[in-house]
Amino acid sequence: MQTDELRKLVKSALEDLKAENIVELDVRDKTDVTDYIIVASGNSNRHVKSIAGNVAHDAKKAGHLPMGVEGEEEGEWVLVDLGDVVVHVMQPQIREFYGLENLWQVGLSRQQESL
């Protein structure tokens, strides 16, 4: 699966379960670990878990097995590692506290696309 197709699949899976404040960060020139980071919010533990589960399910269904899923038990912040795309689904207060979007832009120019 091409990276662009994977990004579209992730965005669709996020939107299907009403994820909020979806932000895509292009980090290709900042790290070799992944190409894109997608951050989204869910409004409760259950919502965060469901959104992340939907992303993993849709990726598997398309033949792209997640390399890992972390944080499902707590549901405050769930990471779905799809290789070229890493997805962070967080509750708003956790997202604000850690400020992932800001970490990737400090001292660097970046392309950010709000959906």
C-alpha cells in the first residue's frame, strides 16, 4: 500500500468514528522513523480506544498490519504504528499537555495540514 493511500485510509477511519482536531504532520525531512504523524482527539477513554481500534482494523482489512498498538488499556493516548504513518489518538487534555504538534515544529519548518 502506498503512503498516500495509507494516509487516506487513516483519515477515513478517524473521520468514521468522529475523531476531532485531526492534524497531519509531514516529518519526512525530520526523521527516518516515519513519514507522517497524524494526531487526533477523542472525547473519552472509550472514544479514544474505539477510534484507534478502527484505524488498526481498517489498516488490517486493507492488508497493512500495524507494527504495534500502544496505550489501549488506559485509553488516554493510543498510538497506532503503521510504519510510514504513525497515528496518535489522544484525549484533549493529554494532547494539550504533551503538545506533540509543537514538538515537531520547534526550530524547524514543517508542513501541517489541518483536516
